[in-house]
Amino acid sequence: MLGWPHEPADARGYDGTGPGPVTPDGCAVEHWLRLRPGPEPEIIASAVPAGATILELGCGVGRLTHPLIERGFTVTAVDESPEMLAHVRGARPVRSSIEDLALGEERFDVALLASFLVHNGDPGVRAGMLRACQRHVADGGRVLIQREGEDWHLRVPRETRTEHGVTRVASADPVDANTSSILVEYEYDDARWTQRFLSYRYTPRSFEAALAAAGLAVDAVLTEDGTWVRARPV
């Protein structure tokens, strides 16, 4: 199926189109409100202590926040978009970019960085996100990170269908040796959205090096496809 007309990305490589508010990184709030959590809440719950305090970085509209609260976790939900945070319920909301987050001496049992945010196309932002995880996780705590599969940039175009709509990764255009410009299309019966963003491709070695630079190390690989990992402060 062909895509639809799309405006060029902004100078940072991020944009989005479609009805309703769109965040600076191209996420359409109304689209994210339609998405349902998949296996992620159970993956997270099985990897951390029951009743843990969780710092959720980039919480969006609460797609993972709400299932985690239902499972008995105490969540502090961080996002830079007030339009996203307005939909979060039951958690303590904090409006901030991830890399600039500063909660003083407060520490959490778990720092959670989901939604492939660790692949941000800006090297300073990528490093800042991991440092934010490290400086806010308690001694003995853990950092949970969702990363792309090894062939994520290669299997294009591809699409996932649900009873509600279609998500289509339409293209992954090289920007440099390690970064792609990704175009994703979301199609429903009554609405369409697009999002373009930059995604950095880690190798196993570069991922471990990025963690090490932030004072973290892989503690466990949580899923067979390697997309979820748990790290510890070192």
C-alpha cells in the first residue's frame, strides 16, 4: 500500500503529521492514546521487585504507566510534553526532557527507558538519557532499556496490523554510517498520522560502550529477541 503526502522533517530530523497535537519529536498525542500496551508491562514487572518505585522516562500518555500502577508499582512519570502528561493518571507527573531531568537526591528502585528512546539521533541527547538513568537509580537498583532489534533498520517496508489499524515502517534512509531517518505511518479507518525521526544503530559493542560511559553495565537480557535489557550502576 502506498503512503500519503508527507512534509519534510525539521532541521533536527523530527516531525509528525495528522490530527491533534504533535510533540517536538513527532509523536501525535491522539495516536498514542489509541495504542494499547503489549507485553511490555509484564516484561518490566517480571524483571524488578514487587512494589518497586519506578522512574518512567518518556512516559507519553501513560500507555505503560497505567498498567504498571495496576500491578502495584509507584511511578514517577516524566515527559517534556504537557499534552502527553495531561492523560497520565495515578502517577506523579514531572514535566522535563529526559536528559535535563534533575530530581535532587531522589533515587528510584528502577529507571525505565522504553519506546526505543535510547536510539535518539542526537549523540548528546542519547548520552544524556543514559546519564539521567544512572543518576536517578538507587544503589542496588536497576535500569530497564528497550532497544531495537538487530535488523530493525533493514526490514523495510513492513507493517503490523491490529483490529484497530495499521502501523507501517515505510522507510529507513541512511543519514550517516550509524543513523537512519525513519518514516512510520499509522493508518486507521478515521485518521492517519506520520512520524519521522532519527534513529541511531547500536552494535553490541557500541551499546555496551554507551552504557559504560554513563556508569552502567548490562545485568541481564530480558527477552529472546534482545530488545529488552536490564542494566545496573557500576
